[in-house]
Amino acid sequence: MTIVRMDHVSVVVDDLDAAVEFFTALGMELEGTAPIEGPWVDRVNALDHVRVDIAMMRTPDGHGRLELTKFHHPTAISAQPENALGNTLGLRSVMFAVDDLDATIASVRAHGGELIGEVAQYQDSFRLCYLRGPAGIIVSLAEQLT
């Protein structure tokens, strides 16, 4: 048995439209949207009467995908603490390579993205930062310098 590929990462959000706008501003493309419900999704999630809308986003190269999920039922619950930092157990961040870090930061700030710390440079190789995105997720951005 081997993994064939990583298919996607899923993020539960309160405002699906705003999350799509945020990740579009980051440079992702909307692949499609769909309502999801039924007994099969209840069984997979171990929840009753699941009703969600999803938006599937993909990176411009077509290799990375992000599923944004809005729960209508049952109500989504918040992780604690709500604005967890990088040392919190669990999924830490989603990182994207970008061609212009400053322009990307400006673009996502217009859609609610907030820098967590500062833009920093790692040797002569990368400029990096962490942003807080939809639903509090940490989005890492890296611009290769060499």
C-alpha cells in the first residue's frame, strides 16, 4: 500500500464567499462549488443530518487543492483558542510559494488577511511570512530569492 497523492486540504469556514475571495486574491482558482448532504456524508463525518456547501479551489499549476466547507447543519464549532498560534497542536499552516510576496500580502490584506508577525528573510534563499486567513487558519507565504 502506498499513497498515490495528497488530494486536498479542507478548511471549515463561516463565510464561504469571503473565503473564496481571500484564496482567489491569493492566486487560487475556483474549481467548482456544490451542496453536499445525505446518509453517506453523515456516516463519513459521524454526524447526523450534515448539510454543507463546499468550494474547491486549486493552485494555478493544478497540483494543489483546497476545499472550503460551510456547515449549515450541524452548526460549526470553533477551535480553541480561536486565533491559535504556530505552536498549537494540529494542522499548523498551509504554505504557498508566491512570485511576489509584497504584492500577495497587499492583495490578501484587502480580503481580511492579517500578518501574524513580520516578513522575514531566511539566508539568501527566501522571504517568508505567516498570515491569518479565513476561520483563523494560518497561511504561510514564501518567495524564493535565488
